[in-house]
Amino acid sequence: EFDINRKATIVIEHVIQASDVAHTMQHWHIYQRWNQRLFNEMYQAFQDGRSETDPSLGWYNGELWFFDNYVIPLSKKLK
């Protein structure tokens, strides 16, 4: 029974993670819209002094890293 509960917990965790990044796995215009909103939010925080990091300096490489190290491995786990 412990193994079944553990497996169920892992599945639920993966589904929650996938729902958090679902925009990356949908149509291109949906990805662009959500990504633009995130960038705007992070850039505004930088301009307001609430963040020390200017997202415009590494946005492209950050997106590539995010896909390579989070989105793609997660999607393989959900197969």
C-alpha cells in the first residue's frame, strides 16, 4: 500500500508541475502571450527595484535552459 501511495503522490506532483508550465506545451501564440506577460512582470519588478536581475539580459538563454532542463524532462516523465 505504501508503494501505491508513493506512486500516486509522484503522479500528482508531476501533474501539478505540468499545469504550472502548460503554456509551454500549447500553441505558439499561447506560449508567446504567457511568456510576454511573465517577462513584463519581471521587467517591471526590476524597474521598480523589487528585483536585482534585468530579465532582458538573459531571457533567450534562460528560456532555452528552462526547456532543456525542466519542460522537456517533465514531458518525458508524463509519457
